[in-house]
Amino acid sequence: MTNSLLTIITFVPLVGALLTLLPWGKWLKLDKAGEERLIKNGAIAISLLPLGLALMLWSGYDQALGGFQFEINVPWVKAINVNYHMGVDGLSLPLIFLTTFLTVLGLWYSARVIKTRVREFFFLFLLLEMGMTGVFVSLDLVLFYVFWEVGLVPMYFLIGIWGQAKDRPQYSAIKFFLYTLAGSVFMLLAIVAIYFTTGTFDIVEAAKLKPFADSILLSGLAFWAFFIAFAIKVPSWPFHTWLPDAHTAAPTAGSVLLAGVLLKLGAYGILRIVLPIFPEAFKRYALIVVALGVISIVYGALVSLAQWDLKRLIAYSSVSHMGYVLLGVGAAAYAIGTPKWVDASAMALNGAAMQMFTHGISTGALFFLVGVIYERAHLRDLKMFGGFSSKLPYYYGLFAVTAFTSLGLPGLAGFWSELFVFRGAFDIVPIWAVIGVLGIVLTAAYILWKIIQYTFLGQYDAHKIAHWTDVETGAELHEPKDLAFFEKVTLWPLVAFMIFLGIYPAPLLNLFNTVFVRLMSGFAGK
């Protein structure tokens, strides 16, 4: 069972996706509404299985032993030495949980708000879960690439079909697809080059063999081919321009998975492939990566400050927050081979990995909260909001906790990831770290001024919004109704994680630390 656990977690969503395509209405003699209800509830039920197995995986992982566990490694395409190689360690384990967790919440929320082409939506959503999970469990470069590409197609259709018409969904979808596909071409070339040099596609073996280590030119080309592919997905400045359009156009649950998981695929690729396989090349170009991270932090925060569309503001905040990941990884790479910086570099990587998880939780919640207000008011213009704290107190409370987590307030999950990134970076690249701190100040500005002040404070003006919609009945209202039960159920688990990890981050940090202390100690020869 343990050898097949990762296969089951990965492919159960595919089975669920195929089941949604069957003619249940004809077989069970259901009307259209009954069939759609069955598809929605069935998709939610099926998605609970990977989540439960992910929890089993976490509880069964031996932190004292460390390394890759629950491995399966069997020949797939013998002619070119491609293996079906899966495994998890302290880095991938929390991200698998995050993927399955956000998928369940996304399906639960979508079951109440998606009214058109229900069968196709839930098929694509489950297919997307399979692609994302597959990336986090793959230990073969070809398998990694296949799952990487699989995730492109469902998100393209989710944006293009269910996006808001005024946000140019087809344009946004094709822009997202072309950007990511262009990066994938670079990655594929680098993968083939690794194979010709080492004779293997295995990620673990390639990390031991260190391809192109004796050639500055070839190692540099392979490094940048991978890095650009992953930086587009992160997304790092200047490869970020697809993100605001994709987020703005995507349906709510699509935005949640896009911010919560898909952006993490790029950061995960840097940590899983680029850093272990090309350490010397990464060290040479580390300051460039640090600079890209710091620019992303400051630029993303400044552009967020200029936005009046609430969803677009949160999209640009992701550019800023993922910049902390690049800062941490770049600082750690700069420390490669330096024994005195082993602890600092491990701290920076711990912070970067924790930022990936906490950003997925907090920004996923923010996009759900934007969806809540959009379903009621059918607009996202901050100039039209104001005084919602008196009309939507429950919504205000959950939004405040989530926004302060994104801000990095002590006592909430976002604080620890930023603390560890800067604790490590200040030791290694102090000047860049000082510049990066500006991002925290600017984040406070757009969170407090643009979101809290414009949305919730001040006097409520009933004339600004023509009418409100009851999300449960669809009836037109003169004033907004606070959160419905299904919306509370969607947000409660996310807020609970923000508070729990803010008080006690050890369950995450201990997992990450087992990976990064070993990795950085190995580079330093300790």
C-alpha cells in the first residue's frame, strides 16, 4: 500500500474527472439539475480521498530518517531510460497537502456558484489537481515535465470559458498558456541535455552526477533554461505580466488554485531541480536571482498600491510575496560552499518554503473573499466600496485576519516565513535584504489603505452599488447579506491554519529543515 500511495493520490482525481463525463442523468433518470447536483457532490466526495491520503502520508513520514520516502521506481519507457519514479520528502509533503486541501475547498465553493457547463468545469478542476499533485511527487524529469504540461490545459479552459466577459478571459487564457509553454520549451531542452550528458532522467541521480559541472558555458545555459521556465511560473519580474490578467479573468476557485498552488510549481522546481543539480551555476548567478526577487518584492507592492480593482491588487501582491521566495533561495545559493553560512542559508530556504505554503493559504483565502463580494455586488472597484464593516461584520473579521496574515503580522502564519527569509538573507546579502524590507512597509500600505480603509471603514453609501444579490437564492437585495454557511465553511479551515501556524509553525519548519540543512551541509562538505 505504501508503494502505491503516491500513485493513488495522484490519479484518483483523474478517475473522478472521467466519472463526471458519464451520462448519470440518463442512467439514473435524473433531470438536468439533479445530474448537476450529483456531479458536484461526487467531485467533492472524490477530492476528499486524496486529502485524507495526504494526511496519512504526512503522519507516516519519518522525519528522523528524512530523505525520500513512499518511493516507487519502475521502468516506464525502457528505450530511453525513463522511469515511473515518485517519492516525497519534507519539501514536497506540505505542498501535496496544500494542493489537495485547496482543491476540496475550491470544489466545495464552486458547487454553489458555478451554474453553467457544470460537467466540464468539475472535469477540468479534477484534472488540474492531478497535474499539480503529479509535479510534487515526480522524481523523474520526463514524468515531472508531463505533469507540468498537463496542468496547463485545464487552467487555460477554466480561465477562457468561466472567466468574466469584461475581463477578456480568452485573451488572458491564451497569454497564460503561451507564457508557460514558452518556458516549458526551455525546460525540455535542458532536460534532454541532462539526459545526453548523464544517461538518466532521474532527478536524484542527476543531482549526484552534477551535469556540466566542468563547463561554465553549458552549465550556465542549462541553469537559465530551467530557471526561466520556473521564473515564469513563480512569476518573477519581468516574467510576471501574464499573472494579473489571468487572475482577474479566472473564476474564483481558479484564482485560488492559480495563486495557491500553480505559482508554487515554479518555486518548487527551483528548489527540487535547479538548486541540487546546478549548485555551482546557481552560486555564480545567485545575486541576479536575489536582485530579481527584491525587484519583484518592491515592484509588486508598488503596483498593488496603484490598483483599484481588488482582484488585480491581490494578483500583484502575489508577485511581491513570491519575491520573498526568490530572495531566500538566491541568498542560500550565494552561500553554497561556505561553511559559516550553512545555518543562515538553511534558514533562508526554510523561510522560502514556508512562504510558499503560507502564501497559498492566505492568498487562496483572499481570492475566496474577493469572490464572496463579487458574487454579491458584481464589481471589484474599491472606489465603489466603503463601510462594509457595519453591513458585513463576519466577512470583515475573516478578511482582516487574512489580510494581516498576508501583511506578516506577528501571531499569524505570514510572519514566520518572512522572518526566516530575512534572518537568513541579512547574514548573506545584507544590502539586498535591507531593500527587500521595503516590501513589508509597502504591503502594510496597500493592505491598510486600499483594502481595509476603502472596503470596510467609513460610512456605507447605499447609492454606490445599484443592487446586491443573495448568493443562496439569486434574489435582488437592497443591502448586502453577510456570509452564507457554505462561504463560512470554505474560509474557516484557511483562517484556522493562519492562526495555528502563526502560533506554532514547528510542524512545517521541522519538515523543511530536514531537507535544507542536509542539502546546504552537503554543499559545504560538512
